[in-house]
Amino acid sequence: MVRRRWMPALGMSALAVVLLSACQPYRFKGTEYINPQPAPDFDLARSDGGELRLSDQQGRVVLLFFGFTSCADVCPATLGDARRILEELGDDAKQTQYLFVTVDPDRDTPEVLQKYLAAFDPAIVGLTGPPDTLAQVWKDYGIYVEKVPLQGSPGEYDVTHTARVFVIDAEGRLRLSYSFGTPYEDILQDVRSLLPS
């Protein structure tokens, strides 16, 4: 009899916990920017032709990554995650834009970028520009870039660079960033939470 008396109370307690958790604000998985500000604007050449101004992307959630096509590990792994994110967003991918800004403009021509990115997802837009313009964009986003000569290969080099994915919300504010190795599911969930309703 005692057990039966307590069962409804336990059931109500469990329901209260579920309802309270449902009322909690969403907690982002990525590193949040406190008091989000407008993302630093830029105007760069698209790998598929024309120009892209970041501020013109307002109304969409933008994912931004800095890399290069000769990268052996970090960049292809990040772009593999980008492909999964865009696939799993389904129709919601129309409300997003994934941008890949080169850190190696000497080798990453628009044609090279376009061919490379198409192997991951044709929706990913490659961006390049004059070295001084790119250097300012890198600086604005805190991207470290250094050419590293390859021993025994005169004129050949690798590029050491900051490997973070940035997320800019539909209002053009820099909201989140992710270090390399963050599970793509975490980024996907955060992006979904930011999609315009």
C-alpha cells in the first residue's frame, strides 16, 4: 500500500524534471562570443566566379573556415565534417552558407579551389583575393598563417594555420567557434538552433 501511495508522487516529480529541462535555454556546444558583435566584413573573389561580401549573407547562418587545398589532414577532415553537416541539414541547408577562405593564395587559384571543394560539397564556396586583403581578413579573425619550407624540396612549402570553424548568425553576428576535432554533430546542433524560424 505504501508503494502505491508514493507512485503518483514519483511520477509527478519525474514529469516536473522533464518540463523544467524543456524550459531551459539552449546551451551551445561551441565557444560562445560574449555580447556578439557584427562579424568583420570582407569582400573576396568566389571560386565559382564573382565576388562575395560577407555582410550580404545576412539572413543565413554562415560557417567560415580558413584552410588550403594542399593541406594533408586538418582541412580535408574539416571539409568532410562540412559535407556531413550540409547533408544532415537537408532542406535547412538553404538557410546556411559554408565559406572556405584560403590561407595559400599563391597556389589556391579560383579554379583550384573550385575543383577541390566540389569533391566535398558543391555548396561550399571557396574564397581568395590579393595577399594584402587576405592578410587583413586573417588578422580580423585571429588566424595565424605561416609558410613552412619543406626540407629537400626547394620552393615547396606547407602552411601552418589556425584551424577553427566560425559560425555567424543570420543577423551577421559572430556567435561561435570550434577547435579542430569538435564532433560535427555538435556544430550541426548549434547551427540548427541558430537557423531563422
